[in-house]
Amino acid sequence: MDYYEIIAERFQGTIEHIAMSVDQIAGPLTRGSDLVCQSLLEDRKLLCCGAGAGAALGQLFVAGMLSRLDQERPPLPAICLNADSAALCAITGDSGPGHAYGRQIHALAQEGDVLLVISSGGNNPSLEQAVAAARERNMRLVALSNDADSALPELLGPGDVLIEVDGHSRSRIIELQVMCLNLLSQLIEYGIFGSYSQD
């Protein structure tokens, strides 16, 4: 069977969706990268967590922070809270699934750190608890969310950054969120290192 037409239509739809989203996302992406850069330049760190596909995206993003995206540079301090399966099993087994990230934030976070929360689907109690714990630690917040999650944006304060993507399907949302995270990585690298290169 020839799938070319299906593939071509998907690529074209994705390109159009990305192009239509630039004006909505450019400003929040810029503010989010500025907030992260300011925190990292103050010797703070970035914590990240997500739900569902957002958890996988968080791991991808943190891997880029610890390694690199496009240019050789020093590693940046970042922790993905959903990467440690043993810790997650222990916490959810003892305290319930809603506390998966909150307890880690209480243990690991310091004032001035940034929490990046990634929601690729609907409302999630673990992410809401993470935001509450971040508030208690006086962290800065960046949320990469979507129009299906009504709870997360309501929890953010005036100094926080909401990067919200729209999409009629979860796969479209995830595609755009991957691009947002790659751009966020690139802007953070540029904001901290500029044209830095290691010889």
C-alpha cells in the first residue's frame, strides 16, 4: 500500500499548524527562556516534570540541558523528576500518585530554582501538586500546557510564564510541544553562552 499521500498531508498539516502558532508562542517562549537564564545565571537549577507524553518530553528536554542541543558548551543544571522510576514508585506507593513530584520538589528545590511543568493532555493532580510545592519553595514557574488542560494555567501567578499550544488532536499538541522545547533549549543556550564555542 502506498502511504505517500497520508504522509504528505500530515507533514503539510504540521507545517501549517506550526506557522499559525508562531505569534501565540513567540512571546511566552522568549519570557520563559529569559526566566530560566536568569535563574541559571544566579547559580540556581531547573527542575522539570510532566504527565503522560509530557513526562517523556521532560526527559528529552533535560537531556539537552545536561548535554547540548546545537553547540558545544558546559552542561546546565537540570533534573527531570519523572526519570527516576524507583523514587516515583516509592512515593506513589506511600503517599499516592498525586504526590509524585511534590515530595521531590520539597527535597530538591531551593528558592529561585525554576520548575518547568509539561502538560500534554488534560488536568493532572501530580502537576497541580508540583506547582503547589514549587510555590512553597518560592520557585519560578514555566508551564508548557495545552488548551485541554484548564487547571494548570489557573495555578500560575503574575511572575510565571505560560506557554500554551492549541491543537485539535494530542499528536498535534505533542508535535508543537517538541518544537517549543527545542526552541526553549536553543534560546537558553544563546541567552547564557551567546556564540560560545569550545576550541
